[in-house]
Amino acid sequence: MLLILVAILLLPVHRSQQQNPAGHDADKTLNSGQHNPDQDSAKANRQENGPSPNTRARFHWWEDESEGTWALVIVGALGTLAAVWTLITIRKQTRALMDADHALVVIMWTDYAHSDPSKPNALSHCFQWDVMNAGKSPTFVQEINSRLMILNRLEDLPGKPAYPHEPREMSHKMEPLLPGKQFGRFYASVESSAPYQTLQDDLIQKKCFLYAHGFIRYLDIYRRKHETRFGLVYNPDNRRDPWKLAGPRQYNRYT
């Protein structure tokens, strides 16, 4: 590009020098002192009558002496467009390779919701879960959080997930999570002071229901940030698979 710009700047100067050679100026100087009456008469006639139709020059844009300059400008513009198109194509291909090799952390949970590790000698509602790398490359877990709420209706959920405590920092506590490997176990105790049996009876009679939600934040091998959110509702009538994904998109999404 630098060579093209230099050629563009120098070409008009070169052409002007060709159009006005030094010899022409010298001849003009030598002849300026001589007086020719016939030449003066012919010059006066030309000024009065104008150039004849046969000798009048016709100008065409393609005959402009700056056409070489325009050619260089066009070549430079085309080269710039080709370079930009190449960079865009390379970026798209690189992005496709990175997306095809990304890590994907999924949530796994236990079906049993009546055991709380913080209360080993009593029955208590609790949501227990762990994570697994279902992607094709290692991942680096950064933060986790979860809670177990009691709701009368699913519509009572806040517009955005909220948590009563800060996320649990994990970035310095574990090795990279390899593909196909699991990590955990985490748990969230029910946010209620009601006795276990009273709450269980209310759940069976559909007076209320349990709702668990949380997230895990992690980095892939390209140091890009990701987050997996989950929200599940508990159905005590289904003993084989009591937890079902439910709630707005803000509670269930992957980024």
C-alpha cells in the first residue's frame, strides 16, 4: 500500500515534466526576441475567429493523462477489499473451530430430596446436585450457587434469579474438569423453618411446591466465560423422577 501511495503522488509530477520539457522553454526564450509580422497577423486572426472545426481538440475522459493514477487507485482499493475479506473469512473459520471444541457443563441431581448433609440425624428437604463436563475440551469451574425455595405458584418467581448468599468460589480449589468427568456434590437446604412432616404434607396436598435453581460459571480453554443456569420443580407424586425443569428462560439457559 505504501508503494501505491508513493506512485500516486509522483505520477502527476512526472507527467507535468513530460508535458513541459526544458527544451521547449529554451526555444521559447530564444524566439521571444524575434518579431515576425506574418506570425502576428495569423495569431490575430485566430484570436478573432477562434480555432477551426478541423483543428479543435476533442476531450475524452479516457484520454485524460491521469488515467494511470486512477488505475493505481482502483488497484489499491481492490487490494484493500481483498485483504479485509480474507481477514473476515479467517475470523469466521477460527470462531467455528473454537465453537466446535467448546466445553459444556451440565447439571446432574439426585432424585431423593429428604436428606440434608447439614442435618445427618434427621429428615429434611434438600436439593443435591453435581456437574459433568459433557463437552470436548477441559473446563475451569469458577463459581457455583443454588437455593431451594418454597413457592405457592411458579408465577411468584422473581423476574431474575436471586440468591440469599454469595456464590461459592471454585477457581482455586480444583483441577480442570476433563471431558466426561463429574464434580461435586453440592446441596441447598430448604428455606423454611417448618417441621419436615408438615412441609411434606403440604407438598403432597399441593398447597405449595419446592423449587430449586442455581448456576455454575466456568471458562473454556480459550478463556471465554460461560454460565449454565437451571431451575427445577419438585413433584412428590413422581418417585422415579421427581425433579422437572421449569421456570422462565432466565432460570434455564446456557451461555
